[in-house]
Amino acid sequence: MSPAWWSWVASRDSLTSRLISAGTGRTFRVRLLGQGLGKPRADEAHALRLPLDRLAWLREVALCLDERPWVVARSVAPLAHLRGQRLERLGERSLGSWLFRQPDLERSPIEVTATPAPFHPLAGPWGRRSVFRHGRFAVLVQEFFLDTMTDELGLPSR
Ligand SMILES: C=C(O[C@@H]1C=C(C(=O)O)C=C[C@H]1O)C(=O)O
């Protein structure tokens, strides 16, 4: 991986904040692609150490700058761990801006993939995922960087 991409892919602070800074002058927006209850995919359940038949709250978004998607993300929060968090009320507000306000937030190591997002048609160089926990609440956040971001920031292809 190029150093330029490494600084994006390995970053452990809020991607929302980083995108807003990098997008100088462009308008940031979370576009909600879908949310609701459903069964996680097998690899998602595995990452969360969740039995396969359990329901989770699923949320898919595109993180856009000037309406162009730079990152697509899919988040999976096991229902049993939701603990009254009203995540469906987030709407088009960033999950990250809520998560990073939680004082006891923990983040697992970040796993990286070069395979494209299994939930979205747009291509890109890298994807990553990690699990955030605060208290008993857990959410798997999967983020895929898109070719639009590569082009607009003049980043190397990988
Ligand atoms: C986890 C973060 O939140 C971002 C916002 C998301 C959302 O609103 O659904 C999803 C993934 C993230 O890229 C972050 O800012 O780091």
C-alpha cells in the first residue's frame, strides 16, 4: 500500500472528520442508502463473534463530498447489544460523529481488504473494517474507499 493510502486506511480517529478536512471547500454529506433490521452476512457475524441466526441493525451509507461518493460504509450492530441506542434516528447524521463522542469508546484492530464492497457496485482501491465498543454496545463498521476519492484527491491507485 502506498504511504498516502496507508494514512487513510490505518487511521483510527474519525473518518468523517478526516473527509471533511480533506474535502476543503466541498460540502460533506452522509447519504443514507438503507437501514433496518436484518441478518448479518456470515463474515460480519464472525467479525462480531455473533451466532449466525441473530438479528442486527444494518445501516448502509455513502459519504459524499459535493454529492459525489468518496466512501461507502455498512455498519452492523447486534440487536442484543443495542442497549436502547436509537440508531435509526441518526438519519443522515454521521455515525462517527456520535461514536467518537462516547467517552469509553474502544476500537479493535483494523482489517484491510483489496476486494470491492460486497454491498455496493462502485469500485475502489481499499476496504477496511473494525469493531467499535462502548460498554456493551458493539458495531462493526466497514468502509470502502472509492475511485472518486482517488481521483479527486490525486491519490495513487493503491
Ligand atoms: C465511523 C465513522 O463514521 C462514518 C459514518 C458512517 C455512517 O454515518 O453510517 C459510517 C461509517 C463511517 O465512515 C467515522 O467517522 O469514523
